[in-house]
Amino acid sequence: MFNYIKAEHLKCKRSFAKKMVIIAPLVMLMLAIVSGRYFVENGYNWWYTMIFPGFITLITALLNQKEENKLHYRTVFALPVSLRKVWISKVLLIAGYVATASLIHLVGIIIGKYCYNSTSVITVSQMIVATLILVVVSLWQIPLCLFLSKKFGLMVTILINVGGGIVLDLCAASRSFWWVCSYSWGTRLMCPVLGILPNGLLAQHGDALLNPEVILLGIIISVIFFVLLLTVTANWFSRQEVK
């Protein structure tokens, strides 16, 4: 599997997709600077509600387009390789890019907290936990976006994962049925972890959304959903043929 991932990584050499790993968190940090003393709160809230889903969508779509432009995957389908492993390696590679972008974002927020005169009460340990959780609960978007990009193209993927995701997030994150809407998991779990409500405001002491019991539930269902989507989409890709 390592050789598959290495091969996929080499395909991305000098590509805009790799540059997105740095561009996305830097754009978020620049936007957070504009918010002044709410640098940390907005730096996270805007990240997991808008920039992060957009980043995942674009990087998966760009990697798919790179293959599509090479004779619509014909160069891959013609090789004596496991298509299932090719698909899984793409997902794992993108997961690595997502984790790297999240790390850059985390480091930038920590530096900004102490260098930009932020008055945030959110601690470094909270930020680290929040970043780890956001990566885990967002992994399911990778096989989904890769599938949507391969099947329907870039615009449909953006409309569904970014446009539809934002709407569903806003509708479900603060409701009791948040757990059935995958797009609300990150936002909902950030309530007890960072104390930030879905609307971006700080939660008051005693707010029901601060209940930490949702954290474990959110992580478990997101991992299960990721494995399910990865399995289904990998099996689908393994049955593709040269057209």
C-alpha cells in the first residue's frame, strides 16, 4: 500500500492541489486577523464551517481532474494494479494532506493567540484536541468528494459538499438530531471542546450544547461512516472499466 500512496503523491508533484495544503490555512489565518480580538474563535469557527469543507472538496476534485485529464483514468485502468488499492491510496494521501493543512492552521492559531494580542480564553490544549477531532470527523468527506468528482464533476461536488453542507450544518448542529447529519458533526463537537456555538458566539456556562458526552459519540459514528464510505466507493471504483 505504501508504494501506491507514494505513486499517488508523485502524481501531485508541482500541482496546485499540493499548494492548497498551505494556501487554505493561510487564507483562514488572514481572515481571522481581520476579526481582531476574536482571532482564535473566528479562526476556528470559520475554518470548520466554511474553509475546511471547501479545502477538502477542492483538493479531492483537483486530484481527480489530474487523472481525468490523463485520458480519463485509462492509464490507471490499463495497469496490472489493484484498483481498490489505488482508490484507497488516493483517500489516504488526501487524508495526509488534510492533516497537514490542519496542523498548519493549528500552529498559526497558537502563534496568533500570543502574538496578535488575542483575549481568547481557549487554551492550547483545547486547540490541539479540537484539531485532532476535526480531522477525524471530516475524513468521511474524502471518499464522498472523490466519488462525486469522478462521477459528476467539480461543480456538482462543490454544490453538494460545500453549499449543501453549510445549509445542513446550520440546520442540524444545534438540534437534538445533529448525530444523523454528518455535516454537523464537526460544528457540534466544537461546542464542548472549544465552547463555541454553531453561530460563532461563545457559549455561556450551563448551555446544553456544552455537554461533553457528544464527543465520543461523534467520533465513533464518523469513523464508522468513513470506513463504510471508503469500502463502498473502493468497491465501486474497482469495477470501473476503460471506456
